[in-house]
Amino acid sequence: MEAGMAAISEAERELGRVDAMVYAWVDPAMAERQPLAAMSEAEWAAKCELPLRYARNFFKLAHAVLHEGGGDVVQLLPSLAMTGSDGLLPWAAAAEGQRSLGKAAARAWGRYPIRINTLAVQATLLAGLDPDVELERPGLPMTSLNAASSEMAPVAALLATLLTPGFSSVTGTTIGGDGGRWMTP
């Protein structure tokens, strides 16, 4: 928290009030497939519990920074949080837990007003891998928009749009930003 608050204070000195925060941390090791039965307790803690702790700490920092004047929080998570993926259970579980943290915080912090949303993007993009690497659940169709990309530019544009006044009534939701591969039922 101390290091985070110091970084936020520095940003505010240089740029003015922080009114939006983005969580996009992924350890590339999360994309390494491993059967659950072969995983040690320490490996589970590193790949599932630790990312949840990081997210919880990020949300604590976001609340400390935004609770007086309101603002936006957006987390980038892999769409495999909603679909799962063989051998990537810790990542899927951690990402779904992070998504749930975001929804719970959105409900509780709306009065400040803090809006919290999730962008579900390609797992390969978050892990810094070639978009042709198959990380998502086998059998899931490829992107319907042929938008598979190794570039963050489309995600950044979507994120910027989410921060505009036109989305001021949207909170606690997950928006698919993976080219249409994962679609809500």
C-alpha cells in the first residue's frame, strides 16, 4: 500500500487528481499448462492465491485513492475466467475471483461514486503470447470478428471509451473485448 500510495501521490503532483485506475497484472507463468493433480500446494498458492491477493491490494489502494472524489476502476482479465481452460485452472480461478471482487466492490462503492468494470480480453494478449497460441477452452470458436491481435491498441481504445461520461451508469459488469470469442449468454 505504501509504495502504491507513493506512486499515486507522485502522479497527482505531476498530472492532477487521479480519477481512474486500471488493473492489468499477469504473471506470464500463469499461461503454462499444468494438471491440477500434479500441482503442489505452493504452486497453487503462487498461481491462484497470490494473484487474488494482488487484486485485493489493488482494490484497497483504489478505494483509498478514489473514495473521496469518485472515479473509475477497470480490470483487464482473460476471458478464460468465464470459460475455463484445460491445464489453466489456477489462472481461470484467480481471474474469476478477481472478477467477483470487482462486482462486489462495484456494488459497495457506488455511493462514492466509484464505478468498477472488467474487460475480458484474450488470455494470450495478457500473457504477452502470440495470438495463435491456443489458451482458451478447446472447441470454443475463434474470434467472430477475426480480431485476434497481439496489439493492445483495440483494448486501450475500448478502455478509454469505458472511461467516458457515456458509460457513467455502467458498473459491476464484464465487457467482452476479445473479438467475440466469449459472449455472455
